[in-house]
Amino acid sequence: MTATLPSAPTGTPDTSGRDRLAVRLLLISTFVVILNETVMGVALPHLMTDLAIPASTAQWVTTAFMLTMAVVIPVTGFLIQRLTTRATFLTAMGLFSAGTLICALAPGFAVLIAGRVVQASGTAIMLPLLMTTVMTVTPPASRGRTMGNISIVISVAPALGPTISGLVLSALPWRWLFVLVLPVALGALALGAVRMPNLTDPRTARVDVPSVVLSAFAFGGLVYGLSGLGAAATTGVATSTWISLGVGVVGLVVFVLRQLRLQRVDDALLDLRTFSTPAFAISVGVMAISMMSLFGTLILVPLFAQVVLGLDALQTGLLLLPGGLLMGLLAPSVGRAYDRFGPRVLLVPGAVVVSAGAWAFTLLTETSSPWLLLVAHVVLSAGLALMFTPLFTSALGSLPGNLYSHGSAVVGTVQQVAGAAGTALFVTVLTAQAATLARGGSSAVEATAGGAHVAFLVGAGISLLAIPAAFLVRGGGQGGHGGPDEHGAPVQDEVVAEPV
């Protein structure tokens, strides 16, 4: 059974305004919820002091968030098809608001983690909902402009998290990171309850419970195991980490095999026919490399700035601010350029600039000026800004309408796993090399600088892989057509809404 992309109702004069309102509300709400994925990184020392917990325990405020995202996102393709747009939005923002309140009032660490899990459950639903809605209501010829706004949400929000956290923590306790967000979340929830339209027609869909369980073991096991690699790099990898990675790999294989069987009758939890479209598969591969660079850098740069260069949390946050702002400022222009020229003219230079920024990080030493770190981060951010919008648009625009929700779920899942992999890789290499140097008599600062140098070298080498891959990405869904359907025939997008 092949579902057709719903068209906007004819004879309704405010249809385009309704669609623009929906997308803008989703953009603002998604920015707020994604921001919380990285906002706690700078707050870890404050949590350790206030709650009397070690670093290995405190890092779970971020790990639990990523872990929950990885488990919930694969299920969102089913939820978006089954529920109305308004119901899905209210579920997502309701969960996020409830989780934020729990975190703000948490009397101890266990309740704080519970709140982060509830927060992440809402966040995991919001991102695929935004992507699916944009692909549904935006004409193909104008998708680059709107997807540019989405790239602000996906790339700039995580980058600004440490900056905002540093600013808040310089004057207020860590609970205010949640107290300040709560009114915004509740406001978005109330506005969505009143104004969010239903843009799609839900269809009856059966949830395959074994697939849900398998996805939890697969993606949860992988993210937990990868996080454990980074956390245990100094003391050796725990047996539980290897078990988690093994469970994740086996679970992923079984999950994929089950989805391949279920999609023959259009009943898969996560339809993998998305990867039969070359533009989608290649774009997602390049996206994974880019996300590894982004999240690996976000974890390594603050550590280098504070431990090696001696900067405080506020200075570190401000150091990351120009790169995050640059990504936000470039995104709309990149989207318009995509609509006009297609992806390759942006992706190839972007991949080269990302690699240049990655190699610039390898020049850092314990005697380097913070300005060199700032310049390297700005260059990397500029390259990523050139890449994210074309990658998102080419990937999802190459799919038929009935696979938009599944494609969005795949993109979100890849982001989480790639982010966890990048974080684990960078931290593992840094700590392993630093431990080796420390045993050789190096000081703590020298050892950390040497470990960061090797980690940056590994990251720079990985960045080179994106350059040849960028030449292979083709535009998806331009000229008024979506991607091929499951039988290989082109699908015409039936949309009439104006661009946002």
C-alpha cells in the first residue's frame, strides 16, 4: 500500500498562512528542545559539587539524554503517521515541559536523570515532526530555504548550548538552566494547543512490538556502549561497555532483517526503503561524518580551553559563540543558494572548509593563543553551515511522500549515533594518549594537550572522507518532483502551500 502525500485543502484562503504558522512554531519549539541536549556539559562541575557525585556519574545528564533520543527516534515514523500534527506536537512539548519541570525541582540526581529522560522523549519526537511537516507543506523548489532554517535548529542549537550554559552559570545556580526554559516550553505548548493545525491525515498503522524492543536494544546499546568507551578511556573499558556494544550490533542486525521483511507489506516500524534511494544513502553517510566532527569538537574544545588554556566556563562559552552565530547567519543564504544552484556547489567547498578547520585544530599546543582556537572553530562552523542544509534537503527531498516520516526518523537516529560515536572517538583517543604521556613524566596540561593533538589528528583524517563523497550527492526533489516510489517511478509532490 502506498500512501500519497496529502495536499492542502482547496478553497481555504488561509492555507498557506496556516502552514507557515505551523512550521514557525515547530522551528522555535525544536530549537528550544534541541538546545537542551548540550546545555548541561558546562554545568557538570556545578552538579558534582552540589549533588556530591563523581564525574563518571554526572556525565549521565548528557548520556541519558542522548540514549533516550536514540531509543525513541526510530519509533517516531510510526507516531507521525498514526497521530495528527497537533496531537504529535502536544505530546512532544508536553513531555519536554514535564521533564523540564522535574529537572528544575529535582531533589537529587536520580530524579534529575528521570527528568532528562522525559525531556529527551519529547525532543526525540519534535525533530522528525518538524522535518516531515516541512517536506509535506513546502514546494520542492523552495525547500532549501526552509531546510536552511531547520539546519539552524539542528546545528546551531547544540553549538550554542555551552555558551548559554556558561552565561547562566556565571550568575545563577544550575537549576536555572531549566527554570528559564520552562516558561518558553509552556508558552509553546499553549500556543500549539490553540493554533497548531492538522496538516496530515492520520492512517491506521499497527505497531510491531518486537521491532520497538529490537530498536531499543540496537540503538540504545550502541549509544550506551560508545558513551562508555569515552567515559572509561582512562581506566580501561568495562565489561558492560563491550556487552552493550555487542548487544547493540546484534540488535541492529536483527532489527534491520525484521524491517526488510515487514516493509514488503508496508508495515515496518522504520522503513529502510529510504536507503534504496542513492541520494538519501550518500547524503546520510556524509551527514554522519559531519555530525561526528560537530559533536566531537563540541566535547573536545571546551575541555582543551579550560584544562590546557586555563579559561573559565564563561570564557569557554563565549569562545564558542562566534562559530554558532556564524552557522545561524549563513543558514538562510545557504538555503537560497541550494534552491538556485543545487547541493554540489555548496557541499564540495563546505567539505573542504570543514577539513581545513579540522586540520587547524591540530596546530594547537599548550602555548597556543585562544584566538587560534577561535579561528579554527569559526572555520569549521562555516564549513558545516555550507553542508547541513544541502544534506538534509537532498536526503529527504529524494524520497517519495509516503517515506518522509521514516526518512526523518532515520536522519534523527543517524545524528544521535554519529554524535555519540564522534564524542566517544575524540574522548577515547584524547584520554588514552594523555595517560600514555602522563606515565612518561608529562605534566597534566602537557598530557592533555598531547592527547587533544592526536584526537584532532584523527578527526582531521576522518574529515577528508567527506570531500570525495560530496561530489556524489545529487539534488533531491527539485523541479517539482519528489523521489522515486518503491517501484522506482517518480512521484509528483501534491503541495500548494507557499514557502515559509
